[in-house]
Amino acid sequence: MDNLNVCLKATPIFSMRTELRGCWATSKILLEGIVAKPQTRISDLPLLSKSERYQLLIEWNDTRSDYPSQSSVQALFEEQARTTPTATALMFGAETISYTELNRRANQMAHYLMDQGVGAESRVGNLSRSLARADYWRVGHSEGGGAYVPLDPGLSLCAAQFHAGRRRSHLSIN
């Protein structure tokens, strides 16, 4: 290859100088990798410096937080509903649902699922077209002991039943 053409375009967020600096740094690391290991596939060569890689994979990825490790997700949710009952738990578009209302709907769902035979290790398919409903279904599934299996809301009923059967799950239509 005799020529290397590069086209850069500044974005409203970054100036051309910032774009060039970032592009040059990445290109330099890549070119150093090529020189050091010329037989290596380009997809296996580094694009980040060691410090950038450490920052990305270790520092920014350190998402540990303290929470009661002996408590289940359901218990933590119930506690949140008790301590902040009127706080917004879900918001989708103009629809908002408080923790109290989400808890009520989730408990209603959990009892329904248990009445249908759902328990520990049961998979429950969900074909919800509303994201807010899908969230309280998820909470209800876990409270009822089942695992939530999302199904594509664009599926026909027949296709959803087929996929639910392949996943050995009960089918919940919403």
C-alpha cells in the first residue's frame, strides 16, 4: 500500500483539534503494534494505551456497591416500596407508576402466576407491548418464583407460542 487517506470530520461536541489528537493517538498505538508484530491480524492489535485500557476495563467498570447481600431482589424491592411508597418507580412517556402501585401490580401478577402453577425454575414468556407493563411483569415473575423470558412483541400469537414452547416456558400475553 503506497497511500493512506484519512478523512476526519469534527462533530459539534468535539473540535477538529480534539478529533485529530484522538485519531493520532489511536493510529500511533495501532502502527506501533503493526511494527512490533507484523504477522498479527489487525483485529488483534491494540487501539488503546495500557493506561486507557486499564481505565476502560478496570476503573470505569468498577460498579460494586454495598447492599444487603443476604436479601433477595424481591425483598429489596419490597423495602424500597415501604420506604418510598409515592416515589416514581417507573416512567415511560407520560405514564408514571409509584413504588406502591408497581408493588401492587407485581404482587397481583405473582399470585396469578402461582395460581397457574408457576414456581421455582419456571420460565414465563412475556409478550408485552408496553415497557412499563413489562417491568411490573418482571417483578411479578420473580416474586412468583419464575424467570422472566422476554418475547418479541412484534411476533404473532402463533409465533410467540412457538418460541415460548422452545424455551419450555409458560406463555403470558399482555
